[in-house]
Amino acid sequence: MDWRAEAEEHAKDVRVGVTRVHVDREVDSNDHAVIDMTTLEGESTKVCINADGCQVMHVPSAPIYDSLHSLLMNVSSGYRDAFNAGLKAKLQALVEERGGY
């Protein structure tokens, strides 16, 4: 599996809810990729993505999540708020497009 490509897709999915996110190109591995990111709260972190899922690196016993989105929903209130606001806006636009309730 191309873990860098997989990590790029995860990064693209969460871009609107973080300050900075990119795949670490210095990591050359066939079994994982590393995503560097900064949350809206200003916390910089590295996340390992592999066949097990996504996990914050250098944190003993950090939980493993099925996606970067899921990880951020659990660790970043700023991401959660941004995601929910975006979802609300999309739903409101759909309601207006269909002529209201």
C-alpha cells in the first residue's frame, strides 16, 4: 500500500479544520506514513498512519483511530466546531435549495 498517498487523502479531508497539515516526506517506509499538523488550538503533533489506523506519535498508550478525522474529532474542540459549522452550512444550503421545510 502507498501510505504517503493514503496520508495525503487523510490530510486533504481535514484541511479546513486545522491550521497546518502535511505529510512528512522524510519518512520513507512501506508500512506507515507520518502526518505533521497543527490544530486550531495551536498544538503541533505528529500522527502515524498505518494498517492499524491513525495514532498520535510519542504519546504512550495513545488510542488508535480509524481516520485522521476521527482522531481530530476526539482531540480538538476547534476541529469539531469547524466541522460542525461546515456541516450546518451545507445542510442549510440544501434546505434553502429545496425551498425550506
